[in-house]
Amino acid sequence: MKRIVIVFFVFITLLRVGARADEGMWIPMFIDRLNHADMQKMGLKLTAEEIYSVNQSSLKDAIVIFGRGCTGEMISDKGLLLTNHHCGYGSIQSVSSVENDILTNGFWAASFDEEIPIPGLTVQFLISMADVTNEMLKGVTPEMTETERGKVLNENRKAIVAEATKETHFNALVKDYFEGNEFYLLVYETFKDIRLAGTPPEVIGKFGADTDNWMWPRHTGDFSLFRVYAGPDNKPADYSISNKPFTPRHFLPISIDGVKKGDFSMILGNPGSTDRYLTSWGVTLAINETNPSIVKIREEKLRIMDEGMEASDKVRLQYASKYAGTSNYWKYFIGQTKGLKRLNVAEKKKRIEEDFTAWVETNPNWMTAYGQALPLIAGAYETIGKYNLQRWYLTEAVMRGSELPGYANRFNRLAELLGDKKADKEEISKEIEQLKKGIDDHFKNYDAGIDQQLLASMMRMFYQDVAADQQPELLRQIADKYKGDFDVWASQVFAKSTFTNPENVKALLNKPKAKTIVKDPAFELIRAFATMSAELQKLTATANSDLQKGNRLFVAGLRAMQPNKVFYPNANFSLRLTYGSVQDYYPGDAVHYDYVTTMDGIMDKEDPQVEEFMVPEKLKEIHRNKDYGPYADANGRMVVNFLTDHDITGGNSGSPVIDGNGRLIGLAFDGNWEAMSGDIAFEPALQRTISVDIRYVLLIIDKFANAQNLIHEMVIIKEN
């Protein structure tokens, strides 16, 4: 009887976690073996080799990592790159000023010479990917502690990367997959000369802003255009006026046939991070403490920044990117918590864990191999939970709070060198020069008034919300001395600190003294928190190691338990493919959402008194005259955004939505509110990707901007 019950458990587990075609962030090099047949049934016309190849031009050669957290795609043979407006937001802001407010007004280069260089911006093309699991696990034994295992893996990783990049201009890294059960080498070619070619005004590129963020229906023209430049040999080169537009190995042709419900489509991009194998303990902690803490702290930061930005156009530009970054995931964590509760994800995870335990107990070999997994995880969370609030307040209120302490901390190395009588003078000089180079960059987007308020508020929240025995002694001393008035304390810190304005920093670096640095109140504060952080790491080191090992064994066990199930690894900001179709959805009882929005919706939402919903006069004129050119749909409407059931997350922003013929039909930019729990648990009925229709992108470039020079570069196809 027991055996029958166990088999039933396993059968139920297969039902619970079985993947659908529209779920999964698949490794492209395995598409032929794992997904190609399913994709063909849904409408794919390409071969697997045309999607991913290291020997010939393929779709993967058109996809880039844009900056440090987005995706982009090549859309011409002259290096023209398309990505989201919100991905390019920081770059656009960096070259904007009150006098030339590109963020507000938009920008369109009429020629290569007019394109604006973006210092520090890079794009990376994936050259190849290889399974190096066997090489990484050389010397690793089951008896090793996680620390010992980590040391062997790091040494193996260095050797693999060194060999892969030897005598090349490529860069490479080895990433973990399936919680450290597999390892893959990724080799990239990184370009450093990137220039802004075109961007719509913010009222188009960010239409709806925070109000509509993560919501459907959307009406956002979330795109920007950049260009990749290369040296005379078509290889990466530092910025030079003599560089030429890069000729990519592949670029995406564009289809303006439009989308209809059920159309096959796929997305190639670089999803950043998911936690689909997170256990019930992790979900419960996220719901009860982690997410509410992040939301609470970010809400206060947004309030302070918003007040400062409202008072000054200069400050508005300085903090535009910072505010957008803080706001995006403030709202995300609100939605994720609601989704996790509504979909009862913790209970679903518990049932999977119960089935896993039942399966393990049926076989001594399985018990030996995987029996430790869940006990290790449960024990780890018991310890981690004690310090979880401290950890997130340290991250959000200290490390991501006021910029002053973090900036002061950059001078720690210089203080150490100056305090060491044996320190090399040349090394000291190099450190000083490096710090001098960073002065203008730091203070360009810095407002001391906002930062002083942030310092006071963040320290007040830390003092009030974190257990007293988990606070730095210095913070408690400050609270006692100032009777809890952190505003008065912060004003004195800003009056005394060297690191609040560029003139004082330059004076320090011209006559550097260790004492000036170490006695600075901002430096003392951050070093106190650094000491606390180091203590936290010691207290949770064993638990974190146990969690790492437990997760690895759990995922390995799940795969062993279901040998016929095709698994995909969590996202880790490496190239993945997801596929599905254009779809509407039903977010709740008696509520139905269509799969497209049109320009009519923009006009319905227009509110001249609300910045988020202002509409440029020229766009209204285009709508009045129905001047849509070849970009209208069959009914004469101008489609703006559309929905698919693709599986994406942060990092996929800017990813191309591609039809079955390998043509660009849209640009992914968001997920939907009802499925914010999707990074942890995919819900097929609710999970939707929001994309800007490529026809709306072309309309803005062509009819709104009159930038036909950019249109003429593209290969635009209309068959229907």
C-alpha cells in the first residue's frame, strides 16, 4: 500500500511542476534537442542552426547585453541598435542638461556625425557558449565543505577563462546553472564606443510612467536607438572620431505585417534573475518580511527624491534615473507579495517538498544523495530569518540610501595607504589620481539637500526598525546624543564632512591626510556599518553554505525524480530563448483584456495637467489625421503595445520579439501586474509579456521625428 501512495505522490508532482511550451528560459545551444519540434508545431519556420550557431550567422549574433542590465538587438548592417527607452534612460540623462534637455525633448541624429557618444556604455555580443561542467568539477568531492568546494571551483574557473581568452580580444566568464549542478563558459566581444542615435521624448518613451508601470493596458513607446562603433578592423575600440559603424554578423529584418492572437513568437534576451526553485521557507520570508521592508524603505526614498525633483529642473534631471530605478522595483515588490499570496505559492511549494520527501524515502540511494537537501534548507532559513531584517535594511537603507557614506568609503584604501609608513608612494599617487577622476562623475548627479534628508531618514528607520543588538554601536550613540533627532545630526554631518562637495574633496586629495579621512563623520559611519556587515557575514556563513548546498541537492533531486521532464535553469543574465504566442488574458472574474492597445488609448489617457499622461501636439496631429502610413493595421488602427505569454524577467528589457521567420515584430519592456510572482512561480493563465509594437516604433521614427535616415537603414518587410 505504501508503494502505491508514493507513486501517487510522484504522479501529482509531475502534474504540479510540468512545464508548458510558453514557460521556460531555455539555453539556446540546446534548442535543437529540447524545444525545436515544439516550436515548429507552433509556427517556427527557422532551423535550430539559424537561431543559435557558432559557425555561421544566426539570430544570437544580433542580440547584445546592453549596458549592465538590459538586452538590445541589431537592426541594420550599420551597427544600429534598438533597446528600451528605460534601458537607455541613464545614458540619455547623462548627456542631458537644463539647456539641452534630451530626456524631455527627445533627440534624432540626422547623420553619423550628429550621434552622441555615451561614456562608459558598453554592449556585449555572445560569441560562443560551452558546457564546462566536467572541467569545473575536477577535484570536487562530495565530502568537501562548501568553502572547500568553492575554492576548487574558483581555481578551475580562472583556468578555463584564461584558456578561452588566450591570445584573443574577447572576455569570458563561467556561470552556474541549476544551482551549481552545471557550468557553462560564455565568451563575449565587448564594444565600448556606443553613441545615441535617436530617442523619443520622455512623454512617449515613458508614457504612463509610474502609474502604468507593470500594468495593462499600456500605451508606451518604450524604445531608443543607439549605434555601435568599431575600429577599422570592425573590432572593439575605445571612442575615436575615426571609428566606423560596426558591421554585425547578423541583424534583424523587420516585419510590419502586425500581430494577431495565436501568432507564434519568441524572445531572445538576457533575463537577469529568477528563483523558480525557491522553497516554501524562502517564499514565506519574502511575503512576511523581505518584500514589505524593501517597499517601506524605497517608498521613503522616493518621497524625498520626488520633493527635491519637483523644486528644480536641474535636480529633476540629476535624479531622473535614480528615481526611476528605485521606483521600478518598489512597485514590483508590492505586486510580487500580492501575487504570492493570491496564488498561494507557499502552499504549492510545500506540497512539492512533501512529494520530494516521500520520493526520497523510497530508496536508500536517493536518501544518501538527496536526503540532506530540505533539512539543510530548513535549518539555514531558521538562522537567516534571525538576521533577515538587518540584512535588507543594510542593503536598502545604508548601501542604497544616502550616497554620502558610500562615497566616503571609496577613500578607505587611500586612508590605509596613508596610515602605512611602508606604503609605496607611487601606489598612493595612483590611488589619489583614481579618486580625482571620479569626482566630477559623482557630483554631476548629486544634490546635497536631497542626500542630507536621505541620510537622516534612512538612519532613523534603521534605528527604529532593526533590533538594537543588530545595530552598530555608533548608531545608538548618535541616537542618544541627539535624542533621536536624526535631522539635526545629519545637518551636522553635512556641515563637517569633507565628502559633501567637490571642492573639499579636491582639497583633501591635493593634501591628503589619513586623519582627515578616518575622522570624517561620514567615513566613521560607513566603517561602523562595514564592521557590522562583516559580523553579519560571520553569523550567517554556515547557514548560507547550508542553503547553497541544500538548493543544489534539491534541484539535482528534482531532476532525478522526474527524468522525463525537461527542466530549464533559473535566469542568470545569460542568453536565453523563450517562446509562445500572442495572447489576451482574463486577470479576474468577469474581466477580459485584449492583446493589443492602440493610439486611441493614448488620447483617452491624455491629461495635460499630469506629466505622466501628457501627449505631444505632433502625436495628436498624427492621430487626428490618421497619418499612420504603412504602419496601420488592417482596420486602419495604430497598434501601440501587444501581449504575449512569454516567460521573461528583468534583463529581458529591450529584448526582441521575433516571429516564426526570424523577423522583428516588437520590443519586450514589461510584465503584467497580476503575475508579479512570476520570478518565483510561473502562472500560465496570467503570465504576460508587454511589448511595444515595432510598427509604433517605426511610426514615431518616421512620422513623428521625420528621421527617415534611420528608417532607410532597416530592412522592412510587408507581405500581408
